[in-house]
Amino acid sequence: MSFSFLITGGAGFIGSNFIRYVQNKAPNLKIFNLDSLTYAGSFQNLQNLSNPKNHHFVKGDICNQDLVESILEEQEINTIVHFAAESHVDRSLQGPDAFIKTNILGTFSLLEAARKVWLGKKDFDRNEVRFHHISTDEVYGSLAPDEPAFKETTPYAPNSPYAATKASSDHLVRSYAHSFGLPITISNCSNNYGPYQFPEKLIPLMILNALTGNQLPIYGDGMQIRDWLYVDDHCDAIWTILNKGKVGESYNIGGGNQPPNIKIVKTICQILDKKDLPSGSAPHEQLITYVKDRPGHDRRYAMNISKIKNELGWEPKYDLESGLSTTVDWYLNNLDWLNAIIQEKDYENWVDLNYQQRGKA
Ligand code: NAD
Ligand code: TYD
């Protein structure tokens, strides 16, 4: 019997990077990629796969349980890696509905499909299947400057609608392991950056705006802290958990790179200043503009990664300097991708809406 992966949200940022990663690690593995192609998902993210014949795209919604069940049954899926989500905090503040639907109800639909198809089999072998749920550090809430980094045992305290829906989905996944014996693992990861990230999140937005001579909007005082991780490192951590992780466990993943936002933005400006760009905006720091803060803005995230490091031997390979420099180079070498993405997906409307809320300086 041949086994296959179902990857949800594989046309998005991390999912598409993960598909590339898996195709390098296991070229013969069959991948089914279920994605509804929201504003954040695109075929542009799946160009030049190393083994396109083993990548099968299914356009569909994870909330469609019948569809998920038929994929699980017909394609002999033994592993689900669940990335699909609404993922942007600012959007969750403007309209939480889609977050509730996809992040909570969509995860519920996947869990139910797995319960019916996998656990319903007479010869079900819990060592042969895995439901891996991708989550975030934001479920733990916000840290004060002197508080220790989040551990897997830190109580959940989500602050934004995005974080609350991810926390809810984590609890559902955990409950399916406890109540029904579904073989699950969960990873909670810090902020990712790297190629193919939609330019609404901090790092790609700053690169795009700097390249186009637009303002670089810093929310509040710019002293908020995130724990930045290069996306390849995240993919590597997920692969490690799939291969060595203990069923039923959660693992924190983080990069250990924790400068304040303003420092990240200034570093991007300095990297761009050294490039020979036609935009003529150098020094790019002149584009930095402080804008109204995000409501309920979490001050600080930091991940304690001792568990995955000590138990599974994973640790990040990229430091922030090399990761940012690789990322800026990727965007500069893929301006066609950037142009296609912002034209494809109603991008201007989102930028205008976001600025209206914060007040364009
Ligand atoms: P993304 O927004 O770039 O991509 C999400 C993908 O899911 C898109 O391709 C979209 O089309 C698809 N999708 C959305 N709703 C769907 C639905 N109902 N049915 C099918 N497909 C649907 O997100 P990302 O940044 O790649 O994040 C992926 C996962 O990782 C999410 O679960 C997110 O919560 C988690 N995560 C992200 C980060 C980060 O920094 N980006 C950090 C930690 C965890
Ligand atoms: P973001 O990339 O949206 O990720 P998250 O909110 O999930 O951590 O934002 C990262 C940090 O950057 C966060 O503190 C908000 C801040 N930020 C800005 O200052 N300006 C911006 O234009 C954006 C998008 C984010």
C-alpha cells in the first residue's frame, strides 16, 4: 500500500515552502494540496516544484467535510499536515467571521473526517497515521519584558480574534487525541519570514513599500518584540516532529531572534541601501512613519524551544541577519511574483482599509 500526505493551505506562504521542502526530502511522496485559494493562496507560490507530478492540487474548502473524507479515503492519506487558516491579526480585527469559519470550523471538519475515515477502519493502526496541526505562539498571549519565554505548559491566553481561533483549534485537536485516540501532534511556532510571504505581514510589506517608495508604517512605538524564524527552519522543525515527535505532544518552535520591530525595519532599510536600486529612495529609513497602534497589540512573544531541541534534536539554522538578507534577495529576484501577487488579489483595497483605520501619516 502506498501512503500520501494531505497538506491543507499548501498554496499559502508556509504551506508552499513546506511542499518544496518535502519534495526535496522525499521526492517520491505523493502530496495532495487542499486549498481554497483565498486572497492569501496562489498558484504563483507553487511554480517550479522539483517534482510536480507528485503534487496534486485540489481547490476546495477544508470546511467541506465530504470532500476531505473522499480525499482521505481515495488517496490513502496517512498524514495530514494542517496549515490552512486565516492568518493575519489585522484582518481578524476588521472581520473575525472568516477566522471562526476556517480556523475553528475548518479544523473541526478535518478532525471529523479523520475520525470517520481513519478511526472507522477495522484494521486501524495508530502508528500508521498522523494528524499534525500547525499553530502559533500567539495562543499564549503577551509577555512582559521580564517574563520568561513561553513553554508548552504556559497557560493559553489568546488576545486577538486570530489567536483565539487558533487556540480553539488547538484545543479541539488535543481533545480528539484524548477522547477518540486520534494520533495527533501540534506545533506552536513564532513569526515566520522568507520567500512567498504575502506582503501584508511586517517583513514583506516593508520590503515592498521600500521598493516602491511608500511609507513604512510602524505601529505604536515600534518596540514590540516577536521571535523571528526563517521559514525553512520551520519546515525542518515540522518534518522533525513528523518523523520523531511523540504522538499526543505539542512542540514550541522559535528562532531566538528577538529585536524590536523598529530594529527589523531599519535592518531591512540598511540591506536595501546597499543594493543598486532604481527606486532612488535611499536612505530607505526616511520612509519610516509611525502610525496609530494596532488595538490590543501584543507587546512581546518569545519561545522556549528546549523541548524540541532536547527531545528531537531540532534547532534553527538561520540567524536573523542571514535570513533577512536571503529574504530581501529573494524578493528582489522575484519582482514578477510580487507584481503578480499584488495585482491578483485586491491588494490595494486592503492597504487602503488598513491605512484608514490607522491614519496615514
Ligand atoms: P497564509 O495566510 O499565507 O496561507 C493560508 C493558506 O490557507 C492560503 O493558501 C489560503 O488560500 C488557505 N486557506 C484559507 N482558508 C481556507 C479554507 N477554508 N480551506 C482551504 N484553504 C484555505 O498563512 P501562513 O502564514 O502560511 O500560515 C500557515 C499556518 O501557519 C496557519 O495555520 C498559521 O496560523 C500558522 N502560523 C503562521 C505563522 C506566520 O508567521 N505566518 C507563524 C506561526 C503559525
Ligand atoms: P505581523 O507581521 O502582522 O505579525 P503578528 O501580528 O502576527 O505578530 O506583525 C508583526 C509585528 O509588526 C507586530 O508587532 C505588528 C507590527 N507591524 C507594524 O508595525 N507595521 C505593519 O505594517 C505591520 C503589518 C505589522
